[in-house]
Amino acid sequence: MMFAVIRLKGDVNLRTEVKDTMSLLKLNRKHHLVLIPPDSKFVNMVKKIQNYVTWGEISPEVLSELLKKRGRLSGNKRLTEDYLKSKINKDFDNLAKDLIDQKIKLKDIAGLKPVFRLKPPTKGFERFGLKRPYSLGGSTGYRGENINDLIKRMI
């Protein structure tokens, strides 16, 4: 299992501890996505910034599509299947499954950036936008498996 965390709000009027936590997670701009393991230290960091991000469990299919379309190498070059074959001898689908099973980490792939830059979601956020948590009809906070629908709209 792997969590996808997406930053939804900008830098204005953020407390220092929230800014520091965001920078530790490499969530430096709006609509950036990072993958984190389900360790308690990472989950506690995400809970600290839950009013500014949304997160949930990512599926292998969505992760594979995310790597294909939004994976970047240093120099802002696209991540290609040929590059993966030469570095770790895997394709996108096998890499996504191994990442979710935690057999391999993103930093094991030389040159791959750990942040995925997304665009704003097609048809916008949920009804109450960024003002309320997901459990009350908004966008922020924990969404479980429903994060996959949001990521598909943002790719």
C-alpha cells in the first residue's frame, strides 16, 4: 500500500510548522503530488497538514498512468519505458506494482524526480471546494480509494 498526497492550497498565511512539514514532504507548490509509504511518521506529518492537502491509497493502474504521463527525469525530460528498461529492467505496470508493494522505492530509480506536477482537476473540485474536509463534501483531508478519481482528473 502506498499513499498519494496532493497539495491543494498555496503559501499565503501558512503557519511556520505547516510550511516546514510541507517542505519536508517536498510539497512546495499547489497541485504537486508525492508518494509516501504508510509509516507512522509520514502519516502523522500528513495529519498535521490535513487542512491543506488531500491523500489516500493509490491503485497500481492509476500509478502506472501517473508515471507514464507525469513522471519526469532531471532536466524535465519525460520518463520513458526505454529508460526504465535500461535502469531497472521493468515496465510501467511492473514498476507501479513494485512501488505499491514497497519492493522498490522512487529514489532507487536514478534521475527520477520524486514530485509529480499535476494540473487543476477537470470539472473542478467537489461541491464545497477547499473550504471543508472531504467527509463534509469538500476537498481536503483523507479520501481513501477516491483519491484515484481525483488523480485521473488531474493527469
